[in-house]
Amino acid sequence: MNQPAAVPQLTFRAVLLAIVLAMILAAANAYLGLFAGLTIATAIPAAVVSMGVLRLLGGGTILENNIVQTGASAGSSIAAGVIFTIPALIILGYWDDFRYSWVLAIAGLGGLLGVLFSVPLRRSMIVDDPLPFPEGKAAAEVLKAGENPGPGLKILGISAALGGIVKLFAESGLRLIPDNAAGAGFFGKYLGYMGTGLSPALLGVGYIVGLNIGIVVVSGSILSYNIAIPIYHAFFLGSDPAMAAAVAGQSAFDTAGILRGERIRYLGVGAMLVGGIWTLFSLRKSLASGIKSGIAAARKGSGAIVAETERDLPMKWMLVALVLFVLPLLGLYQAIVSNWGVSIPMTLIMIVAGFLFVSVSAYLAGLVGSSNNPVSGITIATILFASVVLMLLLGRDSQIGAVAAIMIGAVVCCAAAVGGDNLQDLKAGYIVGATPWKQQLMLGIGSFSCALIMAPVLNLLSQAYGIGPATPEHPNSLNAPQATLMASVAKGMFGGELPWNMIIAGGVIGAIIIAIDEVLKKRGSHFRVPVLAAAIGIYLPLELMVPIFLGGLLSWFVEKRLHMHADTEEGRDRIHRPGVLFSAGLITGEALMGILIAVPIVVSSRGDILALPETLRTGEGIAQLIGLAVLAFVAWLLFRTAIRSHAHT
């Protein structure tokens, strides 16, 4: 549907609301990504909030609401680009804290480059040879059905409060319930392990990504914990003196944790490396065609009269902006390596890889959605390529090589995350009749706004919880799985020690998974096995994957109860919209409470500042049962909300 050009779009109130929502959702996604290794698309919750707020201000147009969700969606893309890479500089020991100006430059300029690089792709991927862009279509449907946003706002508000309360009761707050319920034991030579996280946010993530992804990620973790760890413990520990000494006298639970952290998780690294390379290879023809047609369309339209609903940012402005955005990054790279002969090639690699991988990200977002977009695999490929070039320039024993590779990867990761998200938003705008250049400008504003708050949020989380591998000071550190992976890969390329035998074995596993997925694809199966999702499951703790699987199972139960089946993304959105809103509220509420809890912890320098006295807390076993009961109650509320909302529509 095409709206008249006079319909308000880029209004002051819409821009202001978009900036506020973008910052809030960026902070929430930063916490979620460091905790669980996943971020969620925020366009639909932002659209619902926008419709409610603008209604209170006298009513808003569909195009104003579209502008708000466009800007706010940067909250997930910038957060993903930052937390997947920049914490690696802390893990490598290059930084002691997150430097504001550097994080702002990497995230802000990387995000703006993502907007610029994605502009030539709009016509080819949305107009001439349209891709599905499932989340873009879903956001458009929400916008078109926005006459009564009240019920959606109520669902979001209640679930956000619930998620926040459960987080307050958890390990980092009042300590009434633990973060996980897990157990392990030796059965002869076999080391058995099972557990689940007790986070409502993870349950919500699972509901949003669905049963297919839930099965894949939990299968990856089961492969790690219930197959690889027992095999390694029974048959290979004797030939690994360092590990044998590390686990000597340890409990079954601690033994499993040590083996996973030092050896088995690198199976996931190998699988992710192979998955990233395969992604690029499998898309080579489609990407070349898409880039070529996008640039040709931009040139063709430069001198013609173009309708309001087809106007992109002018190519001349884009080229000027490209130069203006790249020069500060060149200065940043020069500050790292102090050698123009290295910093200039670094910048060229960043530009070429940025444009290529924005195209990859946009294409994948068009196929599988932004939430399932394997940006981490794209970033690994960038870091590997950059490392090879930098080794030629700096030498393999360079002390700064790993840091330089991470800096290139960080900008490309932010650009790729924003680029994929931009095309998703432009798809929604195309459906509702928005002006593309106004959306592109809004996403740039939203991206830079998010970049302004990322360093303070990361410093707060780092000081309160710790980031990366657990330490005595921070035993429940935020995993930052992708950043830890990036640091390991970069360090391993520049003289570091990596368990290459495990990485190679993981690569073989990744190749097998790809082969299985190709067979399923040829058979036309609805069930698929995306290799990067499986690799994340192999890499991350089982406790994180189990509730994600349970959330996916819950979404399947909702379909069965309603006697519906989501054969298409549009169908899935229609069935699961109330449940998705409830899930988004759980995630946002828990993440924001996690950030609020961090404030008194940092101010007091005490991790237990909010903990209730021991006399008011139960024993560990009872606390785990209470946590399981709370998670079951949240799951029941999610299920009930999903089916009752449909009964009333």
C-alpha cells in the first residue's frame, strides 16, 4: 500500500522516541548477548510501544510508527556488533576497561558504514528480486494492525515486570534462587552431566526462535556434555597430562566444567569456522548478482525523477559520508600499529570486507531473519582473513597483531549487523509505503545513539559481573561467548596456543552437519540443521541451551493447542504474536534488571550487596527446586497468554 507523501514520517517526536527506545533496547541486548550469546530483533516490541506512546500524545501515523521501529531496531544490531567483538580486547588483556571514545568510534562509525553499504542493495533485494525478509513482513503486519495497541502493551508490561522480579530474586540479586539447576556424577568411566538455566529470558529467546533452532542448539550442547566430555574423560585424559592434573581430585561437576572450558568448547570453534566459510561459499553467486544489480539500479536512478517511496540516500552524499566515516577509523588503526604501511591496508580490508559482509548479512536477513543472522560467523571469517594479511605485514609473533585483527572485525561486525537490520526495516517500509531515505537516515541516527551508551553499559556489566572466563573474583562471569571465541582465534593466529586437534575435530563435525543440512534441503524438509546454530550449542554451556529448547517446545505446543501450523514466517507471526510479545517482555525486563542490579554492586564493590542474610535463604537443593517451579510458572503464563490472546481475537 502506498501512503501519500504528505503523511508525517520523520517527525521530532518519532525521532526522539526512537532514540530512547534504541538506547534501552541496546542496553538490554548487550546484557542478553554477553549472558547467552544471542540477541533478539527489537522492531516488533518497539512498534507496539510506539503505537501506544504516540496514541497518548494524540495519535501517530503508520509511517511515524515505522520510523520509530526503524530507529529502535538499531538497539539489537549495534549491541550484537559490539558484544560479539569488543570484549575480546578485555579478554586479550589489551584494555583494562572499555574506552569510551574507541567504542564510540568502532560502534558508531561501523554502524553508519553498515547503513551506507546497504543502500545499494535495497532495490535488488526488496524491489527487483525480493527476498522474504520475515521480520520485516511481521513488523509491517503489526504496524498495519496497530489500531488497538493496548493489549500488546499490557502483555509487554506484565512480562517485563515478571522477568525483572525473577532476576532480582536470582544469584546476582537477593540470592533466593540460583541461576542454574545442574548435577553431575561418575558412572564407572562415564562422566554424566545434566542441567538447565532458570532464566525466563532464555525461555523467551527459545519461544521466539522456535522449536527447530531450539532442537539444534540443545543437540549441540548434548554433543558436548553427554558425548564429547565423557569420551575425552574415558579415553583421552591419560594422554593429556595437563588436563589430567587439572581435574585430579575434582568433583564430577567441576571436572565437566574444566574439560569443557579447556578442550571441548573448541569443537564449537572449529564448527563455527567451517560454518562461516561455508556461508560465504554457498552465497557467492547470489551475492555477486545482488551487489551488481543494486549498484546498477542506483546509477540508473541517479538522474531520473523518482517517486517518494523509491528515494534512497543520494549516491553523492554516500560517497562523501564514506570518506568522512573512514578517515577516523584510519586514525584509530594508526594509533594501534603506529605504521602507515599497516594501518592503510587495515582500512582497505575493513572497507572491502565491510561491503562484502554487509551484502552477506542483508541476504541472510532476507532469508532467515535478523535474529538468526550468523553475524558471528561473518566476523570470524573477517578476523581470519585480516589475520593472514596482518601476519604478512607484522609477522606471526607480533604482539599487536591479534588486537589489530579484532579491531577490523569489530567495525565489520557492527556494519554487517546494522546492514542486515536495515534491509529488514526497509522491507517493512516498502510494504507500508515509507520513504527509504528517511528510514536510512533514522537507522543511522539510531545506530549512533546506541553507540553513545555502549561503553558505560559494558563497563558497568564488566565491573559488576565480569566478562569472559570465570575468575575467583567473578565466579558467575558473563560468558561473552562470541568475544571469547574471537579472542581465541586472533590470539591463536599470532603465536598463541590453541588446541588445534579439537578445532580440527570440530571442523569435521561442522562439515558433517552441513552435509546433513544439505540432504534435508534437497528433500524439502521443514526441519533444518543450520551449522552456526549447532556450533553455538556446542560452544555454550548446556544450562543456557536447555531453556531455549524448552521455549521452542512451548511455541510448538501453542501451535498444536490452536490447531495451527506455521508453514510460513507470516503464518508463524500470526500464530505467535502474543507469545512473542510476552517473550520480548521477559527478555527486556530481565536484562534491564540485570543492569540496574549492577549499579549498587559497582558502587559498593560488593557482589553480594543485595543478598539476603543466610538465615532467610534456603539450602541449595530447595533453592533449585524453587527456581524450577518459578521457571515452570513463567512457562505456564507464557503458554496461557499465547492461547488466551487468540481466543479473544
